[in-house]
Amino acid sequence: MGDPLLSATARSFIQNEDNTILVSAASAWEIATKYRLGKLESAAEAVSRFHELATLDAFEHLPVTSLHALRAGTLEVDHRDPFDRMLAAQCELEGVPLITCDAAFAGFRVRTMW
């Protein structure tokens, strides 16, 4: 987990073995979609080895459930990106922060860290 694009805070949080790091199925879906559309050309390995790479980093897979989907669909936020809505819903329902520097999450009632 040496991604140079991560902030020092995010990297430290992820590397702390006392923390459980969840990776959403919505993230896999978004990466695969952007790769297919040519918006994330460097993601071939992430798409083909997503499960393996997450497991190697000791991340826990977070499936998308119907509770997550219902919450994402009913969030009272004027934000149209379904992937962002799902991540916000999952963080809210699971009671976990979202590691992101994306300002788009400011409108959601979700803790973020970067």
C-alpha cells in the first residue's frame, strides 16, 4: 500500500493494522465502468485482479446490499453520480469514514478523511 497519490493521513490510516479497511463492490463497478468507457485506461490490472489486489492489501470486501441501495436512492442530496451516492450510503449505514479528497462528498452526511 504505497500509493503516492494518497495523503499521508490516508496512507497512515490504511496501513494501521488496527483499522479494518473496507472496499466497496461499488468501487469495483465504477473502476470497471470507467475502464470500459476509456476514462481510466490504466486500470486494466485493477479490473482483472480487483479481488486479488484488495485481498493482498488485507482489505475486506463490502458488498452492495438492498439496504445500501435503498439508502443511496433516498439520500436527500442533489448529487446524480450513482457511485458516489452508493459509497455515501454505505459509509453512513456502516458507520465508517470514506477515504477521499473528492469535494463532491461535502453535501452528504458522511465522515471523510484525507
